[in-house]
Amino acid sequence: MAGYHPLLFTLIALLGAAELGLSAFWVHQVQHDPSSRFKSLIILFLFNSCWTVLFAGAYVFWIIDGAMHELASIGSSGIWLTITAILWGVAAGLFHPVRGGGNCNGTPAISPCRETLTLEAIGWTEMGLCILTLLAACFWVRSSRRSYRGSYYV
């Protein structure tokens, strides 16, 4: 797990950065639509992206730096991963029907349909990566406890 932890958090941060750029672009696109649910969800994606880039980047820094900061513990990262997975799942789940669902067959490669589909897809991917990282951390804790008990009580 220790080898995969920085990689998974780096992927989470990089995807968050991509989503940050795309959601910021869409916030600018819909700025003249004052009371739209679409705009509210785009702002939620923007918040989630900022939250993810900030904290996942901090975790990567703390892990690579080797500083065992209290905020970089398995427990705190587990809580953060759970909250973040919920935030991404809610945003992507609520966005699907507002976006119109479906695919973008016949639209140009760069089109509003494909851009909003990408927003949703990255949201689901972020949720999945958070869950995968959380599960990997749980299995790592379980296996390290098992090996710890085995080495002293044999």
C-alpha cells in the first residue's frame, strides 16, 4: 500500500486539476444564467475540484516528504477520502439528468455536449479513485496488523 498511496493520491490530484480547469471554464460560460440548477452544479464541481486539488496535493506532499504529520495519517486520509467520494458522487449523480444524459454522437470533438460529459465522467472517476484508495488503505492496515501479530506471537 505504501507504494501505491502516493500514486493514487497523485492521480486524484491531477484529475482534480483537470476538472478544476473545465469547471472554471463552465462557470464563466454560465455566469449570465442567475438561477439555473446547471450553474449550481457547475459551481459544486468547481468547489469539489478545489477541495480535491488542495487536500490531495497536501497528502502527496506529506507522503513524499516523509513527515508523519497528524493530518497525513491513515485515519485522517480515510475520513477525507470518504467525504471526497461522497462529494464527487453527489455532484456527478445530480449532474447527469441536468446535463441531459445520453451520449454525444454526431457532435464535434469540442462541443458543449462533450465538455459537460467530460465533467460528469471525471466526477465519477474521482469518486471511484477515492473509493479504490480507501479500500487499498483498509486492506493495507488489515494486512499490516496481521503480519505484526504473526511476527511477535509465533
